[in-house]
Amino acid sequence: MNRYPRNMQGHGRTPPDAQWPGGARIAVSVVVNYEEGGENCILHGDAGSEAFLSDIAGAAPWPGQRHWNMESIYEYGARAGFWRLHRLFTGMEIPVTVYGVATALARSPEQVAAMKEAGWEIASHGLKWVDHRDMPEDEERAQIAEAIRLHAEVVGERPRGWYTGRCSANTVRLVAEEGGFDWLSDTYDDDLPYWLEVGDRDQLVIPYTLEANDMRFATAPGYITGEQFFQYLKDSFDTLHAEGGRMFSIGLHCRLIGRPGKIAGLKRFLEYARGQEGVWFPRRIDIARHWAVTHPHQRRERPSQMDRDRFVARFGGIFEHSPWIAERAWALELGPAHDTAIGVHSALTRIFRSASHEERLGVLRAHPDLAGKLAAARRLTAESTAEQASAGLDALTDAERASFQQLNADYVAKHGFPFIIAVRDNTKGSILAAFRTRIANDTATEFETACREVERIAELRLKDMP
């Protein structure tokens, strides 16, 4: 099977109504990343120093050496930045989710105690704050297991949420396969949670953010002042609040936003957001619990996952008496975007459009005459029977039937294929009018017109399917 795993469809043009508690228009999820003491450092058994997300411009790893300045910047996050954030959020009574690196939590008992006292959710941020991209799958699986074990040992219970950040292509699948997480956040692909099917596991994903995130103070282009951060957060909030039913994630790091000149922008935003109507400040576990109850996952048969026989059995009759179209469509690069009526229609019509002239002509000739002999003998397909009945073609007067029969004969004699029109887009009168107009067209024009009508008929049939 030639299948494309990436999901470009998502919730589609009409996202679900989040139904946030209390009728809130927006859920603002504030995340504090606690990485200090879990970063790359030869004291931690790593090959070199950390180089990611600090105030040192253009930092690079120091192989085999401690980077004293880098270490001290991370230490600022634990020693001062964390407590500044703790005072801000507890003072405003805003709950947060902590992405806690297990080894960092183990080295910060005072901070962990403060998180627990405040009722903050402590999710897992992996075993160490290191890059997973080149990590062998078995090693990453083992590190996930060790992160859970150490987290439970330090915090007192296993984590129910997960975010790696510096992940591999395997991370989401491995975390879902572990089976014990209510949510994971290693994606940035939506403004709402969604369900991911991983084997037998229905895994809830709560997408995260890299732009409404103070990491942009340490990257280019990025924020320079707290005011810039405030303005970006405000603009994002206002857009999502106006849309309604959305989620807004904000990512924070103790060593970055914890600096005095940066946190002022965050404080100003929180004061602004709290002053608006319909704002919910949940932890991510609260979002997960709400979504699981309000929007529980329901598995369904997906075209991109069907084997060839099932796909053809399901869609082989969409183009009248032409199962070869579905047979060829199954071999295309199908993916989640084809698991809708529009998606299947796209695949089927690609095959129809790329077929030879003779093959397309065969599809046209497979269609029955309108109100013709097959209809009178009740020998139409179920789809054609319903379609013709929808325009009243099953209840014609003798004069109307005679008109249709004469037009059918004249049209086929001139063009070599039946008159085809999407009857559900028309009335009996408009069909007759189109019949009389189109019969005068040249055959090339009629061929293309009939093909477009065949595609429209296929679209309507697909949308009718349960």
C-alpha cells in the first residue's frame, strides 16, 4: 500500500465545538518548562556542554568541557527565574502545567515541592534535556521508561502528560505505545486537541507552540523586549478569542522569561487576558479530561487504511459500472486527507481524468438514459434509481416520457453516449431545458461537459455514504 502518513486534514473546515467549561470562548494553557539541571553537561554524562535556548548568542557545544557561563544561565532559571514565575502564577491564582525533565526535577526538590503545593500539573519532559533525533528506537524507548520511573520516584506519581521537545520521528508513537499518558504534546499542528490512533491505542494529542513561546527571546528572529512578547500574546489571544472555541498554548522557560525585563510583558498579558470575558486557564490535564468526556474518540473505517478488495467493494460503484477506477485509485498515495468524501472523490477523479479517451467514453456509456427503458424495467443501479427519483423522473406524464425518450434517442445518435446531468442539482424542468440546449453542442464540448457531470454525480454519491 502506497500510503502518506502525514495528516493535512485535521479537524477540517468546521472544527468541533470545544464546549469549554462555563461557556468559555478560549482555553489558555500556560506551560513552564523546567529543564535546569537536565541539559547537556559533562557532569550529567554528556559529551559536551549545552548550546540551546540561552542568552548566549550563537552558542555552540564545548566538547568534553564544562561551559561555566552556560551552566550559570541555566542555574539562574532554577535559582531565581522559577521563583519569580511561581510568585506570579500563585499570586494571580493561575494554574500551570510544568514540562519537567526528570533529571532536572530530581536535582530541584524545593522547586518540585513548590509545584505540588501550588497544585500545578507536573508532566514529563523526558529523562534529559537532550536531542533525540538520532537516538536509536530501543534506546529512546528505554529513556521514556526511565523518565517515567524517575519522575514517579521524585514527584510521587507517574506523569500523565508528555512533551519531549527535541524529539525524533519515533517519539510520538513510542510515547503512545507506552499506554499510560492521558495526553502528549509533541506536535504544533492545530489550535485544538485531537485523537491519534496508534495501534490499539487512542491517544489524545494537545498541540503545543514554538511561536507563542519565550524561546523566541533566544532565537532569531525573535523578541527583544517584554513588550514585544506581550503584543504577540495579545494579538494571538484576541484572534482566537474572537474565533471562539479555541485553545491557546503559551510556552515559558525559567531562565528566559524569568528575567526581570522579560517577565513584565508576560505579567501584562496575563492581566489583560484575565480581564476579558469567557477565558479559562486550565492545566493540560484539565483540557485532556474535558476533551475525553466531551469529544471521546470513535474509530471508523478509513479509506486510506482499507485493503484493495474492501476499497473497491466500497467505492467501485461510485462511477457507474466502472470499478476499475476504484481499483486504480487504491494504488495512489492515499493518506488521512483521503479519509473524507472530498478526499476519496479527489482520488477517484484523478484516475478518471487521467484515463484514456476510450476509457472515459466507456464510463459515459455505462450511464443509463434519463427516464429510459432501464428505468421503466427497474434495472437501474440503486444510486441511479434514487437520483432519477429525486428529480421526479420516476413519475412522468406520458407526454413527458415521450419527450425524454425522443431526446435520448436524438442525443445518443448525435454524440454516441447518453445525456448525463447531475439530476440532484436540477429539477425536471431544468433537466429538459438543458437537454434541449446541449443536444445542439458539438460532441467534443458535450464529452467534456458529460465528464464534469459524471464527476459531480460521483461527489454527491460519496457525500451520501454513511
